[in-house]
Amino acid sequence: MKMSDGVEQAIHSVAMLSGLSEGGVLSAAALAEFHGVSTSYLLKHLQALSGAGILDTVPGPRGGYRLAKAPEEISLLDILLAVEGPAPAFRCAEIRQRGPSPVSDRFFAKPCTISAAMLRAERVYRAELAKTSIADLGIELNALDDGSIAARGCAFLEIHERKTAR
């Protein structure tokens, strides 16, 4: 299964925003700079996250993005659905009914076994994403970090974080 680059960018951006201080925001340009990605492409996904209630948008020249919920309340599934939409990754086009020498329609009364297997797998992976929050990722990262990753993020936020009223 291949997800768009937007999913990775969205997850990293939400994780970065979880490190903001009270009332702080980051611009889309700052998030894009930190991750080395296109601002216009990232902006599309930040808007989707905002529309899904994951991010708050603060307008104006000192505006930007911040979390709309606590990191514990934002799952990886929430982010995936905001960026990719709710449709299953596998979409059965019923190609079993095409081609030469068709068989009776009675063989197609039940769902395609391939489609059913793929949907079962999707339910499992979505359940796993639903169990993992942005806060969980932070805990896992902190356990691995020797301080270098935290220092990089803190130094960037020190320069780019904008302070606003909550």
C-alpha cells in the first residue's frame, strides 16, 4: 500500500506543532522549511487537517497553525483520514466479471474474496493507526533521542514560533 507524501508531511507537521508553547503558532512556510518540503504542497494538507478539526488556523501576519486538540487526542488514523479521505485504499473494480467466456452471475452474488481479504487487512491497519497518538510518537522519540533531535526542534521553534493569544 502506498500513501501520498502528504500523509508523512502531515504527521511530522502535527508532531512539530505538538511542541509549541501555549499560544504559539508556526506558519506553513516554517513547517515546510523545517521538513525541507514544498510550502504549497504542505499547505494543502495543513488546510485538510484544519478542516478535520486537528489544527487551528490563526489568521493574520503573525498567524499560523497550532493543534486544535491535545496530542493524546490525535491519532495517526485521524491524520490519515484528513489527508487521504475515508475511502478504503483498495477499491475492487470487479474485474472478475470481465473478459472472455463469462460465467453465471450467481458466482458474483457474494463479494469478491480478494476484496474481502483486502478490506480485512485495512481494518487491522486502521485499528493500529487509531491506537497510536501523536503523544505516543513523542514518547517513543524521546526514548531514542540523545538530545540531538530535541535540540534541533527547540532551536528551530526558538526562531520561528509566533506568540499569539489563545
